[in-house]
Amino acid sequence: MSLEDIKAKIIGDAKAEADRILKDAEEQADAILKRANADAQRVVSDAKQKASELEEIEVERRKVVAELEVKKLQLAARRELIEDIFKTTEEALKSLPKDKYLEFFERLFGIAVDSGDEEVVLGEDEQFIDGEFVATLNEKHGWKLKISPERGGFERGVVLRKGFIDINLSIDAILSDIRRNWEEKVREKLFA
């Protein structure tokens, strides 16, 4: 074999080796690109999945917040309705005509008077209960009630006083008692 043939063979072998290396490199590059694309698709898919999960969580959170807000508004409306009912009761009691007001208080006196010689302390703005009313009760029931010269620190109604014991029959105390005894029953009737 001649020198030229040897050179050509070496060059051919080198070229074949270079082609094989180049082909291997291209195959490796293609494999790397395929893995990179698969990884990228997996990352994008994972990101979409996480975004979807986060969106579901956010939607659920907003739903819970909205439901709480609705319950809060319903509770406020219920409280307002109950307040309106007791406000109407208060207005009805305060606006009773004189004869009905006195009948109401005569029944209260009948329940609250113990010894019959209590002192009757009138409210600052009491308009209907007076000496004449107390005298009528005394005569009717054989009591010896007397009206106190001082007025109480409440608007309307009376306090029956015997020594250190006061029985509060003021309008405010009556309304407070009505609320305490009836509020739960009213709530149950309205919202059961």
C-alpha cells in the first residue's frame, strides 16, 4: 500500500470516526432535548395542576367567606327584628291609655304588695299613678300604701319600698323582665 493509500485510509477512517462521533453527539443531543421537553411539559403540567388546585382553594375560601357574611347578615337581621318586636312592646306599654295603664298597674300592685303598708315611689315622669289611684287601691284592698315625697331615678312606673326592700315596678324594669323572660321564646318562634 502506498503512502497515498495509507493517507486516504487514515483520512477515511478519521472521517468515519468523526461521522460516528457526530452521529452519537446528535443522538445524545436529541435524547437530551427529548428529556428536556418532557421535563418542561411535566413542569408546565405540574404548574397548571397546582394553579388549578390553588384556584379551587381560593374559590372554596371565597365561598366560605361569602357564607359567613350571609350568616352574619342573617343574624343582624334577626337581631334587628327581635329589637323591633321589643321596641314595639315598649312603645305599646308606654302609650297605653290612662285607664288601661292603671288597670295594668293595679294587677302589678296586687302581685307585688306584701304587707300593704309599703311606700310608693313614683317615677320622675309618672303621669297616671297618683294619690287618688293609691287611695282607691287602699280602699279596695284594705292597704295603707302611701306615696313617697321623693321621686325615683326612673321615668315611669313605681318602686314599692318597705324598709330596705325595693320592688321595682318601673316601666324599664318591666321591659327588662319581659325581654329576659321572653327573648329566647320569641327567637324560637320566629326562627324555628
